Amino acid sequence: MKSYDLICIGAGSGNMLFGPELDGWRSAIVESSRFGGTCLNRGCIPSKMFVVAADAARSVADSRRLGVHATLNRVDWPAIRERVFGRIDPLHDQAVEYRRANGIDVYTEPARFLSPKVLEVAGEKIGAERIVVAAGSRPVVPPIPGLDSVPFHTSDTIMRVDEVPSSMIVVGGGFIAAEMGHVFGAFGARITLVERGPRLLAAEDEQISSRFTELARRHLDVRLHTAVAAVAPSATGVAVTLERDGQVEVVEAAALLVATGRRPNTDLLDVVAGGLEIDEHGHVVTDDAYRTAVPGVWAFGDDANHFQLKHMANAEARIVAHNVAHPDRPRELRHDVVPHAVFADPQIAGAGFTEAQARRNGFEPVVVVRDYGGAAYGWALEDTTSFVKLVLDPERRTLLGAHIMGPSAAILLQPLVQGMMLGQTVDELAHQVLYIHPALTEVVEQALLEA
């Protein structure tokens, strides 16, 4: 058996572990797919590159409200796709070459645990004093009758299609469904979104989720309280049998996207054989320093948390890198305030408690909602639907949560995240900071002043 000082399983955020402090260690990294993980190859980065193009396409028609009358001549999907993957795809080979050139062994076959701290990769046993599990997650494919009889896409494949389908049914109402519905809808596909629940993006604050659902219906065919009973091939592509309140309807489309969540890859690694504990969702159980039940083994990212956020995994990677090198001085990462964003149309960002969560946790919050249209730049945008929502603790005068829907939501949220994480009061954020006029940040200032 070949032995190492450190083995990392996964080259997404796991690839960040190998810094100068570990120079001289016998190290290996195992990645059976592509360096960069989901984010670089199948997730955050390519999807946002497509979203930027979709936003540009959508803005052509939307500009009429500003007195600018333009038409969209065509969408060059092959050129858009090449712009994205022409930059991304070469990075895998470059990363493998770089790691090997710097003395790190790279295994490109799947790994599985044989016993604590012992792995099998392509029939070879390897072991290490320290192992980090960071193998990420994969799309959930639900057991829909007939799904195995039709071609369908997940987030892993939908961005690499050869052409924009004339129509597409999207099963799911979360962030992947919202973003891909926006992308392909803006490029001309007729989109049908099928969601079992009462709203799209149901994990968001209810006021955000409800407004988003209302606005999505302006461009998309949104089916709520609806289940997918079966799928089957059709002359045009796929026929999906929908069921709502006992009523059955068959909807046909050229393409089918299944976007019903993700699951950790821990089962593929057989982590239980490695002595690791998992929870009911398949995540490895760790303490706040990301140590597992086996001394010398850490886990982070989608394998260990429920956030499914690249920025969270990157922050965890920095903590784990320190803890691997300095186990006697472990660091922990706070996760009471974890910001997120949905790059759909409109954009959404949030952090902390929703209003409902605050009330469930015993608070009687002060709630402030401020429309973009109340700020000068909101006037310039002719914006009538976007808003900032603050959820506040009246005792401590601090933010419990912040939720934004509208242009640049992810950017506007950041100063509020900083205030929440640094314990700043609403008074400090409102009165001790200058906000540029007439920038869109004034809507955040106005909400804070109102609070």
C-alpha cells in the first residue's frame, strides 16, 4: 500500500488545501471527474456566464419601458456556449499538470474507503495519516415512472446541449430551475416549470418567494401544487403527465430538465467503511473544526454541510487547511450568517433569518420593506417590483436577516452581511456610513434609516 501524509478526495474546493505550509509533505489528490468540481464545470461559473448572456437578451425587450425600442435579431447559442466552455474546459488538464509538476500525485479514478484511512483507487490501495473528504455532490434523479425511457437533462448536462430547445419542461422550483428557466426562456425556449409546492424558491423569505413566483409567471408557464406522475417519449420529444388536485394533464416539450435537488457523494465513497458517521441526508458528521469520528480525517463542502454554496466550501477549505497543518490549534468557522444568491430574473440574495424563521425562534422582529423605486436610481431603472426587506431584533437593534430581490441584489446584500457578521447595529449602519448618491445602494440606506 502506498502511504501519504495527506490525501484529499475531491479537487473542487479540496484543491485549495495544498498551500505552502504543506510543501514537503507526501500528498495526493483523488478526482474522478474534473478539477474545479461542480462549480467550475457544471455549476456556479458556467451558469452565471450563461445568465449574463440571458440578461442581455431579456434587456432588449425590457428596455421599452425606458423609451428604447429594439429587437433581438438572434441568439447564437454555439458562440455563447463556446465562450463559456472554451475558457473552462482547458483548465482541468492545466490543473492536473500543475499539481503533478509540483510533486502531488493525482489519481483520476473513483476512490472508496476499504477501512479507516485506507482507500482503493483503480485497484490500488493507498493510505494516509490525514485524509480530507471533499468529493462534492450530484443531482438527485427522482424515481419518476418512465424517466428511464426518455432522454432528460440535469444541471450536469443542460448547459452543453447543441441547440436551444424550442420548449422545455423543468421539474423543480429551486435555484437551478429558476436560473436555467431564465436562461433558456430568454433564449427563446417555451418553459414550463413544475413545482409540487405553493411557490417557487420556497426556501426564501415568503414575501420574496411570492413576488418572484408572480414575476416568473410573466415569462414562464408555472405549474404549482403539481406533481409529475409519469414521463414518456413523444413525437416532439417528451410527454410529461402532470397531476394536480386529482386532475391529470399531459404536457409535451422538446426537452426535459430534472432539477429536484442534490445529494452528497459520500455513498459513492463508502465512507461508512472508513469509520465515518453520516446523518440522515448522507452528510459526514463533523464538529465545528470539520473533524470526523476518525482522528486525522476531515470533511467539508457538500459532503459535510447542507448549504451547497461554493463560497462556504472555500471558507471551509481555508479552515481545514489550517487545521490539517496545525491540529493542536484548530480553527472553527461560524455559520450563523451564510449569504446566498439566486441569479435568476429577477436576481435574489439573502442572509440570516427569514421573517418566519425569526418568529419561530422567539423573536418579535421589526420588519422593514423598501422598494427600489423609492431611490433615485430605482427611478432611473423604472423599477416597480424590486425591494429590500430587513428583519431586525428590536432589543439588540441588529439585523436578524436581510433579503433583496432586484438588480444587483447579490452586491447590495454584502454591506448588510458585513454588518450582521461584525455585530454592527442598525444605527451604525444607517448613520455612520456614507452611501453614494444616486447609486442603487441608497435603497439599502433608506431601509436602514426607516428601521
